[in-house]
Amino acid sequence: MTGDTVAAGDAAGAGPGGPSAHDTAAQFLDRRTPLQRARGLLHKYPALSPALVLLISVIVFGSLNDRFLNPTNLSLITQQVAVVGTLALAQTLIILTAGIDLSVGAAMVLSSMVMAQVAANQGAPAVLALGIGLLVGVGTGALNGVLVTRLKLPPFITTLGTLNVFTALALLYSGGSTVRGGEMPSLLPWTGLSFELAGIRVSTGVLVMMLLYTLIAVALTRTAWGRHVYAVGDDKEAARLVGISPRRVLLSVYVVAGAIIAAAAWIQIGRANAASPNIVGDLNLDSITAVVIGGTSLFGGRGTVWGSLLGALIVGVFRNGLSLAGLDVLYQTLAVGLLVLVAVALDQWIRKAP
């Protein structure tokens, strides 16, 4: 009799009028601390943390120096970000597959030198020169992709080697000389032309970059190819078991990244109004920093391209803000390096979110 009463009580509690034991347990288990909730939110929305960092950075540097928020200075930042942001887009695709590309800067320089030399010295039409430069960019990506997928070489070692190969090829092909904008057809430095938008001068190179971001964002979120990229980056073996070819996906990612690098070369020619074999500098570090700060996991399978764009803006803001503060370029590089360490540590912490 007592057992029946208890059972009846449990059944009544489980009805529409009262919470079940399962609901009560679920509410108890979901009692997370504010820090745990924040980690879960950042895990769900990877672009949220770089957006907050960018906002805080702009406020801090704007308060430290009145010139920072000057339209002329903001125009300079957007133009600087055009190159790093485009390289970061290519880097994002590769890091999403749990790889890394240390050769993006050198591949961009090689592609830009081929574009400029073919147009200026061989007299090729501008469209043909751009096409040949695009093929060179695709070729650099394809070479990295073949070495990674066919020879099973680690992406880090592969691209460390091709970094030197592409750098040497650019110097050998150009003879170490710079091609000025006036020596090239107007189409090549066209990406350096600018127009005013809300008081800020925006170059056509920025528009090219934004178009590429939009196309890749759609491809990653609305196509089967994009889903395969995330699946391979998250778990290559699991992707293979459901019928996805990791080798084919990885090769396609490196090829697409190579095409984007060629576009970055075109943007760089416009920004500098020249093609120089000696401009690599910190481009590789900055592109990786932008991607990691932007919330893309170095372990693959998680991240968005828009987060990488925010990361590129953060890198540009930091370099510009520190420059206005009168700090040496070495301190700017130090700051970017620290950003990488903080971003990787944050990524490790976020990955532990339930």
C-alpha cells in the first residue's frame, strides 16, 4: 500500500503540473559558475572574444593618443589590414584542418614578383599577368598540399621548408630588384586606389578582401565542402569512416588557400605601389596571430573566417597603437608574440568547455 502511494506520488510529480526527478537533476547539474558559463559562451561563439578584445583595444589606444581615432590613421589601419587579413583568410582554411602554413608570406611575394615581372619586363597584358600570378599562387598551395597528403609530411615541417624555397625563388626570379608601380599596367596597382567612406579612406584592396571573406564564409557554412573541411579538422579518421576523403579535402584546402594568397599579392602591389622581394617581414606571424586570436582552434575543426578578420584588425590596431606610442618595432613584434601565447592559452581553456 505504501509503495503504491509513493509510486503514485512520483507519477503525479512527473506530470505537467510538477517537475520530474530528471528535471530536478538537470537543473542541479547545470549549476555552473559564472566563469564556466563564460567559457561555454566563448566555445559556442568563437568570434565573441576577439570582438571584445578589439573593442577594448580601440578604447585603450584611443584614450592614450588622440591621433589614434583620427580618420587618416584609421584609414592607414584598414589598408594595412587588407594584406594581413587576406593572408589570414588563407591561413584560417589550413588551420581549420589542424594544419599550419608558415610559407604564406613567401608564397605571396613570389606570386607578386611574377605578376609584376611578367607585366613590366615581358610586356604581357595585365589580365594575363594576373592570371599567371594566380597560377603561381595556386601552384604553391598545390605543392604544400601534395607534400602533406601524398608524402604524409607534417604541415609545420612542409611549409617551413617551402618558406625557404619560395623565398629563394622570388629572389632568383626578380634578381632582388623592385618593380615600381609606374612600370606596371594600371590594373596591377589598382587595388591601391581608395575612396572615402564615412570619413575614412578605404582602398579597393579592402573591398577585394571583403569579397573573398564573404565567398569563403558562404562556402564553409552553406556547402558540403565546408562541412567536410570542419569534419576533417575535427576528426580525420571519423570523417573517413563516414565517406569523406581527408586527402582530397586537404589538397583542395591548400589549393584554395594558394589562390587567396595570389589575391593577397595583388592587394600588396596596390598598397605599396610596387612589387618587392623583400617585404615578408612579420606577415607569417601576423597571419597566424590573427587566426588564433580570432578564435580558430589550432587543433582544427572550430572557428570562423569573420573571427580571423577581427583578429587581423586586432593585430593592425596593436601595431599602429604601439607605433603611435613611440615604441620600437621590436616591441610591436613582442606584443604580437605575447598575443599569440595568450590566444593559444585561451583556446586551450575554451576547449575544455562542456
